[in-house]
Amino acid sequence: MIVPGDYGSLLDALAGVSWPARKPFGSGVAGTHPSRLRGMTAEFTEYRPYRQGDDPRRLDWKLLARTDRAYLRITDDHATRSTLVLLDASASMAFPAPSSGKWRQACRIALGLASVARADGDPVGLMIPRDNSEIWLRPSSRRGVLAEMTHAIAAVNPEGSPSLARGIPGIRKGWRLAIISDFLGEENELLRESRQLIVNGIEVFALHVMAREEIEPAATTRLATDPEHPEIRRVLHEGSAADYVTAFAGWRASLADRWRRSGAEYTEVIADEDTASVIRRVTHGISSTVAG
Amino acid sequence: MSFLAPGWLFAAGALALVVVGLHLLTRRRPRAILFPTARFIPDRPASAAAPSLRPSDLLLLAIRVLAVLLLGLALARPRWSPAHRTSRIVLLDQSRLAPSIVESALDSLLRTADRVIGFDSTARPLTREDWQSPGPVPRPPGSLSVAILSALRAVPDLRTRGDSVELMIASAFAVEEWDAASSGLRALWPGRITLVPMKPVVSPPRPSTHPALAPEDPLSATLTLIDSADFSTASLVRGTLSAADSAAARAGATVVHWPQDFAATGWSAQTPDSVYGVEGSGAAVVAQFHRSVVPPSGRPVANWVDGLPAATEARVGNGCIRSVAVPITAQGDFAIRPSLIAFTRSLLAPCGGATNATRLSDAALTRVRGSAALAPSSRLTGKNAQVFPANRWLLTAVLFLLLLELVLRPRTARS
């Protein structure tokens, strides 16, 4: 259970942070992000000679009157970008017990990114797939949307093995998607769906949350059981730890490479890492991976 | 404190060592944790746990060892009574061959006994007054089989008085007291028997004469061929019984009432018929007999071939009266046939059968005495029949420890 009061200091630390869109995109709603559309706003950019077929309403009639030349007044348009946070609440996110560090970090990142996007004037929404249902807050610019997200997250305990890819089809063109997960379940399917979104112009941010114990496990002998796949039971001891570290690092490198090649922003996050730093890294477009 | 089965103590000690060894050498299963990235751990058998020689879970080990030792102690059946206590059973011969008065040496021996059992053809427990007073009259013949059997049945009552039982038999050890079952019953007693021989009491033979019968009586010819010694304790009455005959019977004589004319006896008549044989005490006569009466009730001593009694015996005082319903004809040589002579002699035998006071042979007495040690109470009473109160408490403690071990085991396994 996450206490909503935990987020106060985080939101204070994120004051003034913005999350600009990586590329201009088309949108009909005025916002802070550059749009591919050239509109009728007051932000003048250049004149262009009138060509047949241009909308006569965009002619600069005053210039035509003064110079008898037909020019169009070109301005830059700005638009809003709906941001959807896709939060993984599978059982593997409850690691390590009993602090559930991965889940806590994921929740703080979700709220932090939402607050940054909301500060930019963007609608923000939340989706938490569950085994038999899902928590779905449609992107909204309402004042209380962050409070709704906070309470929705606080009511969730990570369990089961829900499919993140199930929430992908509901995302509309022009949105921004932040996936916060440990990518330990159906990562290939999720990557395939995300690749389709990226092709459609949706910005995808993959935030890979992991615990430090997963990266550098203790050398004591333990019988490790996968919480989402109990049939996977392996003995972790001093002799197998090195092989594990190598295999896990290789998988992470492969995962990062596949996400980045598909056009997504991939960032690795440690559970005990400072959340505000993570969010600044994400919003400033600094993709990072953890050594090891 | 002594143990009836000390071998269990050694077995429990060995088992406790095995438990300790297994505890120290057991391959401990590693602590189980949930690990989301378990799939990246090399897949090796999960049972390959690390062996541990460190004595962990000492409480669990102590409980297990204590349970094993207490179980061994319970199975060893500890006894708190003094060891090597011997209880004594004395079998006192009170048959017709035994003296009626107990000698002083034997009396002192009987005083030290835990149980005194008198026997003749039956057995009964005796008190001091019983063995000092004269025995019952008349005295039946003795039976060592009955005596040994009564001793076997008396042992369970004495099991708490000692761990072994000494059996003493004070008897005349006459041949007549040893029957076919005696050897088998002696074998059931798992120890030696102390024999206290007694001098047999045999009535001196009285002067004997042939009874005087009428010359026309066919049985007179038979009696002439019978030794007069057979009449030392018997008399033959061919007419009706008189008061003198009854007195003689009370005095110990065998009165054979063999009427010549059955009609005058008053015996129960039966439908006259013929029967072709009679048998008594091993002597048989095959001839045609015209049966007309039934002898008075009593112990049958001779029977017709159809099983009906031909002669009966009734105890009177120290003697008896035998009533014989066998008609004797004067025709032919029937009266002097050897079979009839033998049959007649069997009827003249003393009351209760012939007395054979001959002492058992030394070899037979040696077999009776045996050479083994005293009989242990546990073998006489049966191992399963003994329940010691300490066993219940020990087994209860074992059960409690096992339950405690069940409770503690999951906790230590998780830690």
C-alpha cells in the first residue's frame, strides 16, 4: 500500500520541470508542444508567397494592400500531448519483500511524470492492467486528475501476472506513453505493440524498474522462485551468482537495444534511486542503462 | 531399578547416535525466496542443497534424541521392585498315598512359601490350618498333572512378588500319580522343580480268604481260579447286602454286590433282552447275557457293549460298594473262561482303582526335576501381559516430545 502523502516532497522537487515532445506533431488543441501544423497563432515565423490552392483567409491582407503582393503569414502552432502512464502491477514488482521497492519506485515515477506532464498543460491518464480487470483513468486536464491517480495507485497491491500489452490498443494517435515495468512478463509482445505505436507517431518511454538485489544478488544460498511462474525454481548460490549476473546483464542489454532500435526512449531505473533524478533524466531525453 | 528387556536401551542409544549423525550430516535445504529474475539463474537441480556440519537447531536435535531414549527406556520395561526376588510355590500331595500329617521339616518349608497348593485328583490353595489338619476322607488318588497345572495358573498372581518363581512338589511321586499328560505339562514350566519326596502310605494287606459260595453257584468255580490275595480288600456278596457289608465298606473295603438272583435286589428292572458282551477295566467277556435289571446309580466300572452300565460303584465311607448286574450262567465252561476270570478280578480291585505306590524311576524324577535355572516370571506370565506404570508415563512423554517436534520443525525450517 502506497501512502499518498509520500509524494509531496517528490512533486515539490519536480516543480519547474517540463517534458517537451521530442518531435512536432499534429494536434487541434493549443498547448506547449510544437506542432507540425502551421496555424493562425500570433507567433509569426515567416511569409510565403501565395500559391494556388492556399486558403485565402490566411493571406496577409495588410501586406497585400501596402505592397500589392500576395503573401501568406506563417506562424508556428503549439499543441497539447495526452500522456498515458502504463504501470505494471504484476507480482514481480513487489520485490524485494517486504519493502516492495520496485513497486514504490514505479508508483513515484508514475506520479512524478504525470505531475510534470500536467504542469505542461497536457492531459494525463493512468492504466494499471490487472489479471481480470484494469484500472483505467482516461487522460484528462482536470485539476484533480493527479489526486485521482494517487488514490488509484494507493489501492493497488502488485500481484498476479497481468498483460501490459492488453492496454496498448486503447492509445490514440498523438499521445505519449510511459511504460513503467520490470519487463519480466511478455516483454516481446509489449515491444511489438509499442513498435506499432511508435510507427503511428506516439512517443513511447520505457522505464525499466529493477531492484539492486536483482542486479547484484547476495552470495548466500537460496532457493529462488519466480513469483509469477512458481514452476521456475532455481538455487542461487555463490557458484551460480556470477552466471546469473552475466545472464541478467545480457538480457538487459538486449532489451535496451531492442527498445531503442524500435524508436522508444529506454531508461533503466534502480528501485532505491532518487525518483526526481530519474524523472529529470526521462524528461530531458537522457536515456541511461545501469552498469553491470 | 532393573530392566526386563535391557537390549532396548542399547538399541535406543544406537538409534540416538544415528539421529545425531543424520542431524549433523543432513543436507540442508536452502532458504526459499521469491526472486522475479529467477529465470536467469542457471538451471541446476533444486535439491542440490549445501551440506552442513554445523549443529544447528540444537533444540530440535535434543527433542529427537530425548524421544528416542525415552522410547528405548519404555521398551526396556524398567522395574522398581528389588531384583532377584524369588517367589515360591509348594505343591503338597494330599492323595491317598500321602501321609495325612505334615512333618515338621515340611511344615517349616511350607511356611516360607508364597503359595501352598494341595492336590490329589484336584487342586486347591491351602492355608496353614489346611495343611496341618488331616486331609479329606476318602482320599482320592493323586495327579501330578493337576498339581503342575495349578502351579502354572497360580503364577500370574505372584508376578509382582519376584522376577523368578521356585516350584516345589512334596509328593510320594508314585507311578499312579504320573499320567500321560504329566510330561507335557512339566515341559510348560520353564525352570527347575524342587522335589520333596514323601514316604507313600500304603495300607497293609489284610488276611484274605475266598468268600464261601454255594456249590451250585456258577461263580464259585470262577473264584477258585482267582488268587486269594485279590480278596485282601474286597468281599463278594451274592445275596442281599447286610449291615456288616456296609460297615466293611465304610471301613475301607471294596464290597462287590453281585446278586445271583436279581429279582430280590430291588434294582430297576428293564425290558429283558440279550447282550453279547461286557467290558470293565480292560477285561472283556464275549457271551450272550440275558439282561433284566439296571444297576444302581454310581460311577460305571463295567459297561455292556451297547454302552449301558453293567456295574457301578458308589462311595461309602472309606470304601465302596460295587453293584454288578451281570448274570452268570452255569451252562458249559462259561464260569471258568479266562475272560470271565479277568473280568471278575477287575471288579475286585480296590476302590478308586488299583493302588500303585511304586516310586517313579530315578530317570523319570530327573526329568521332572529338570536342570535349568528358576523359572522367570516374565516367561510364565507372557511378555505382553505385563504393564508397568512407568511405561505409560514414558510413552506419554515420548508422544509429547514428538508433538513438540512437529510444532518446532516448521519454525526451524523457515528460519
